[in-house]
Amino acid sequence: MSIEDKIKKLGITIPEAPKPLGFYVPCVQAGNLLFLSGMLPLRDGKLTRAGRVGESVSLVEAQEDARQCVINALSVINTYLGIDKIKQCVKLNGYVASAPDFTEQPKVLNAASDLLFEIFGDAGKHARAAVGVYVLPLNSPIEIDFIFEI
């Protein structure tokens, strides 16, 4: 089954790639690695929600946003190369805008990791960092950057 078929089977529609919010490119290929810029949980050009996890954003909402970041990453890859060119997700770095006492950043990122595994199987397993930060661009609750082998 192709990657696109797996995505459809999961009921996911890959949207148009989000437009950069500044002076940068969404992805850069270096050899057989594809480095993606930080993905925000954007839908139709707007954040799904704003705020910090543990304050105005719940853990469950942040997990939904983490999945949206993966979907947006796939949309960038699909636009530039095609999703079926992916061999492996190598690494992701997740940044979670967190309330001072929120310490469950790994649980937020698990949603992204789980989705990558659902789509790519063992090729979706990756190294990862889950970092709590005070604030992110546009007051986003989460931002994730990715490295894929192609």
C-alpha cells in the first residue's frame, strides 16, 4: 500500500502546503536528507488555536495540534517531492508553548510520533526532542521541525 493510500485510509486529507510566515523556505534537501522548517498547526492559513499548553490549551488540544503539524509537514513534502519519496522519518524537534508548571511536553509530541508510525510503520520511528518554551510564533501552542530521509 502506498503512503498516500495509508493516509487516505486514516481519513486524512493532505491540504495545500502552508505558506512561509517569513523569509525562509519550507524545506531544504541536502543529499538524501530533507530538512523541514518549523510547522505550526495551521489550517486554511490560520492557527487551530492559540495559547500555552496547561493554561488556555489542554493536553488533548495540543496533541491534536501536533498531528496537524505532521499533516502540514506532509503537505510540504508532497508539494516539493511527493510523499512516496520518503524512506524514513529521522528526527523531529517539538517545541511546546507551556504554562510554567506544565511538564508533559513528551505526551504532546507522542501524538505526532504516533501518527508518523501509523503512516510509515517502522520507517516512521525517529529520534526526538520535546522542549517546553514560553511562547512561539503567532502565539502557537506547538511548533515541530522535521528531518526525513528521501
